[in-house]
Amino acid sequence: MSMGSIEMDHVADISKYTDNVDEAAVAGMAKTYRLVLSKSDTAVGAKLKGVNRKSRLTAYYLLAEHFNKLDTFK
């Protein structure tokens, strides 16, 4: 799956909160959640604390990573 500029923006944002970003999972998540990504979201745990504008995809990625579910989106 090729990465578009929007997905690359999400990769850059996610990389602020985790060491290894799985780009295939990001692309799959962006495709799965494309309808809701334009809306703002609330924080996911302490990792996003203090961030004023939170990316919904970053929150979803961190949840999937936490629960070892990134492969679901590839």
C-alpha cells in the first residue's frame, strides 16, 4: 500500500509518541477511518497529555499499538 502525503503527516505525528511507526498499519487505519479523521478527538492516555490539537489517527494508532492490534490494519 503506497503512502500519500496525508498518511505521511500522520506518520510524522505518531512518531512523536512511539519509537517505531508501522507505515502499512497507518495507511490501513487511514483507509478504515477516513470518514471520521476530519473530526477532532480527545486524548488517549498520558502520551497525548498537554497536546492541544490531537490527531484522531494518532490516538487510534496508539490504542492499536497498546493492544497489539496493528496487524489488523495491514
